[in-house]
Amino acid sequence: MKRNCMMLCCLAAMTLLVGKTLGQERPKSETFSKATPPAGAPLLTGNSKSTDESTSPQGADRTEQARRGTKSEPSERAEGEQRFRENCGRCHQPPHKFPPRVMAAAIRHMRVRALLTDEDMRLILNYMTR
Amino acid sequence: MTPPVTSPKLKFGREYRKPSLGMAMKTLGKTIPGSVRHRFEVAARFAKSLIRMVRFETLMGLAVVGAFFIVSAGFAQEANDQDAKPIPILQGSVALISDFTGGQPDIHPIATPVVLLPIGQRWLFETRATFENDFVEVPGRSGFHGGPVQKEVEYAQLDFVANKFMTISAGRFLTPFGIFNERLYPAWIRNLQSDPLILPIGIGPSNASTGAMVRGGFQARPQFDINYTVYFSTVVTTTPVDSDRFAGGRAGIFVPKARLEVGASFQHLLQQERSNLFGFHAIWQPTALPLDLRWEYARSKRGSGYWLEPAYKLSQLPFLQNEMRRTQLVARYQEFFTGPAVSDSLPPVHTKQFEFGANYYFMDGLKFATNYGRQFSSLGNVNVWTLGLTYRFVVPLGPDGSPK
């Protein structure tokens, strides 16, 4: 009896947690505005990486770009494509593009499985969904 | 002769009385005001009485729930910026592999569906199952005959992305020892359809662990990323989801400029011989060539060995470019050395194996694979042929967000 009560309590707590997590989701428009800052705005901070593919095709000057701290949409796409090839191609044939919400689930899976960094995940998702 | 009437309960043990709140208060009430040390002792006795009132399982349950709340609340403010809300998806692969080992044909259909269930912005439930069968020729009967379909849940884990440095996973998960089991195992990913000889080292009896894992990847310096995994597995004896009791970890460094990843794995077995296992791995994709080079080494008390696998895509050839860019040549050389302890899943003698083959990608996800190899051991040398067709699929289980 006591064990059943504990099980019920645990289940209730888990349900509350899941509910709370779902409740934290922001409206899509809000997240969209956060994920895509306007061109020219500071985008990469902290441990972020950046590369200009035209000058360093294999990601040589990530530091230089990060120091500059600015990025346009095309360069972010190029950066995303490069991360995609570096990371996804390490284990398997890089897939074609998936629909945005499918890719969002797959990239979360890959974050866990392939230990993608936060920045890799963001840039690859950006590249694969636009 | 009448044996003396004794009460073992009174003689050898003390009668157990379930502590109650009243007892605890009584304990507190007996205190005599004195030194600070004495007060501490009284407080400790009171706490002990209270703790005895609840059962161990209750405490464990509360601890787990509390930990979830703390972790959840602690990182709730760090929202992960995603412009597309993930939906549940069903993905996986189906494959039809036929191999001829030592002249014995074997048809091996296999389906491995993976269900991904994202919950909110930080949680993911993922599970992979395998349905497979082996069709072999039975003497005296025509055609191929298979037994019952083997079913297995390879992993079922709940992941919580705590922050950009750490993800916490719990449940049944693929043991992260080396790279093959966790990253290269599915039929649509692997370049050669046969398993490396050293695959059973360090991954447990059913290729998976039951317990918890902390892992993550982050950019340590602008020049390289670091990834790590630390895990603990407990004993499960229910077949086919059995697992051993061990703890271990894996760490790797990835240099994007050189496209080179090197890493090491360690595991300590907490049962049987309580031995240590370790391994090393490397993946290199030279930037000038469409070449993948993978290498893995593992050592345990039950044996050690390595494999080296180059795979070259013919995309640089100047003729038949449409076909060549879909074609990949693969080879693998591997060697296994026996250890002081024996294992059912590892070769019983020193074994060498060389394989080479080709993969042809008809389209994204559909691959034809063939390879030939020869195994050398004191038990006899055998040929290994493999032919296979693999298909990887992705099915959204909801509106996928594609533009109408």
C-alpha cells in the first residue's frame, strides 16, 4: 500500500514536471526573434564558434570571426553548412534536409547521441531548416 | 529429554520496535542541558529516530523527485533558442543482409525503429527496438527457414538537457565504450555490415547499460571541442535487457580544422573479476580527400584488439561522376588477442580478419552494400561474404512545419 502511494506520488511529481516544462515553452514568434537576430547584431558570445567559409574553408579562423562578433545571415548559413559537414559526416552520410520540426527533434537526438555542442546544434538547425 | 525452552528472540536479538514520533520526542525530552557537544548528540539522536520512521524506499523516492525538481528549477531560466518546435518522430532503418560465412548462407532481415519524443524544450525520450530474424538452410529441407522473430529494446532513455555543458540521461542506454556501439552500430550507418571482433568488449551483455549517464560537448578552446560521458550501470538479469554492474567514462577531443577526433574510454567492472577495461578511438576525415578513417582499440581481461577502417568516396574521379559520387570503397583490418579470462561473445583464439567492399547510395537513405573478407585463426580460415540493402526512414508523427 505504502509502495503504491509512493509510486503515485512519483508519477504525480513527474506529471507536474512535464507540465511545468511544457508551460515554459514560449510562443513560436518569441523564440523566432531570439534565434534570428537582425543582420549585423552581435550573435555569438561566450564559447561560440564562427568561421567565414570563403577565407577558411575548414574552419581555421573561428577565433577571428568570434572576435569580430558580427555575422550576416549568409555567413551563418555557411557556418551551419560547415558544422553540418564536420559533425554529421563524421559518423554517417549527411542526410538531405528535413522539415523544420522534424529536424528540430532529430538535432536534439543528435545532441545527446553525437555530443554536439550548443552552438553546433543551433547553427546546423538554422542551416537545415532554411 | 526435553530441550530447554529458550527464546532466541530474547537471547540473540533485540525485539524490534518501530520508532514513532512520540519516541523521538521522548528522546529529546530526556536531554539534560549541558555542553554544546551534548546538545549536538541529542539532536543527532532525534534526527536518527525520525529517519527510522520512514522506510528506505520512501527516502529514495523523495530524493529522486527532489533531484528532478532541483535540476528542473535550477536550469528553468536557461531557455534554448529554437525557432522550430520539435515534434515526435519515428525514424530508423530496415535492412536485408545476407552473409556467407564459411560457405553457410544466412539471410538476416532486421528492422530498427527509433521513436523520438521531445518534451518541452529540454527533455527527450528516445527508444530504439530491434526486430530481427535469421533464415538458414536446414539439412534435408529446401529453402531457408527462420525461427521466431527476436525482439529487443536496445535503449529507452529519458534525456534532460540541463545546460550547454551537460545532458543527464537515465534508463536503458547504449554503453558509451568506444565509438562503434553507440555511434556506428545501425545498419544504415556502418560502412561494413559485419561487427568488429572487439565490439563485445566493454558494452555489457546486451550492448546496453541500465542506470544513469551524464554527458556533454562544448567548445573548450576556439581550436577544439571536448566531449565527455560518465555513466553507471546496475545489474539486470532479465533477458534480453540484461546488463552488468559497472561504472565508466569516455572523453574525446574534436579538432574541426583538421576534422580529427581522438578519445579514450575507461570502465571499471563492479562484479565478477572487478577488472578495468580501457579503449582508444580516432576518426579522421582529411580535408583534401573524401576519405573517412576510423580506428578503435579495446583492452580487457577477456581479450584485446583493434580495427582500422578506411572508406573512400569516388567523387573525385573525373568520369561517370553521377555514379562515382554515390560509390564508396571500404576496407577494414582487425585483430583480436585472447585474454586470461574467457568470454562467450569474443573469439576463443587469436583471430585476424580483413574485409573490403563497396557501398552504393541510390538516394538519401537507400544503400546497397557488399563486401568480401577472410578470417584467419587457428580454428581454420574462413571466407566472409556479405550482401545487403539498407534503408533509413523518417516519419513525422505530427505537423512537420514544412511550408504549404
